[in-house]
Amino acid sequence: MGETEVVLLGWQLSMFSAKVRIALAEKGIDYEYKQEEIPHNKSPLLLKLNPIYKKIPVLIHNGRPVCESKIIVEYIDESWKGKSQLLPSDPYLRSQARFWADYTDKIYEFGMKLIKCSKGEEMEKAGQEFLGCLKVLEGELGEKPYFMGEAFGLLILHLCPTTAILMHMRPLGTSV
């Protein structure tokens, strides 16, 4: 691969691939996108580059693979420092951004649990857990335009794909 070649192995419906695509777009990085046929027909390239988890996304930069969306996003931020910083430079604020980014993944887990629930008590409980997580985030955001500062950053990047879950809530009869 060339010195500045960037390739992303992903899947168009994956929120994890979406996080990486958002980070690449925010940094203005040109890249080649290779669509994987998930979950049943994983390419030999994916299996070779991510032999442990065998999952997307995988970023290939200068011929070297980087796996797992959180790790890839931080790699992008550190590798292309001169453009739109995704993580704060202050170590404490960086730790807080990572904490809240992890929390948004919990929201995704609760949302998926809610989508998978059939009806009744189980669905009501999952809905309450999901709404509770959203209320915590809403309290943290307050009146600020962005989490952790005045610009787009890691937390918003993690939250954007998660909001797709909300589009599926109303048809399921929830009050979200």
C-alpha cells in the first residue's frame, strides 16, 4: 500500500463502521471503502486483518490494520493531529470524553435490548433503562451546544450512530 493510503473495511448498516466513517469525514481524510457482507460472508481480507474478533470495522493505514471502532477513532485522531481534534488535549478531559463515549455504547446496548423485547413487562423495563440513560446524557449536556466543549468531538461522534435506534422506537410502541 502507498504511504498515505487509507482503506476501511465496513458494513453500511453498522454503527461501529459509521463512527469510523464520521471520524474520517471530520478529519477530511480520503479513503477507500470496502463493503463487507456481514454477517455470513466475511472476506478473506477481513479474516486475515482481524483474526481474533473477525469483525468490522478495520482501518488499513499504510498497510497496517487497526481494529475496533473506539481504537480506530483514537488512532485517526492521533495520526491526523493537524485537523479537527476529536479528543481534548487535557488528560482529564480526555478521560471524561472516553468515559462518556463508553456510556453512549451502553445506550446502544439498552436500545438493542428494547428492540429485541417482545411486549409487556420486559419491554417496559428495557424502555425505562433506555430512557434513564438518555436522561443522564441530557443532564450532562445541559445548555451546552456540544459535550466536552464548543466543538464536535469524540462523544458526539459516538452518539450520532446510536441515535439511529430512536428511529426504530416509535413503531415498537414505545414513548421515546
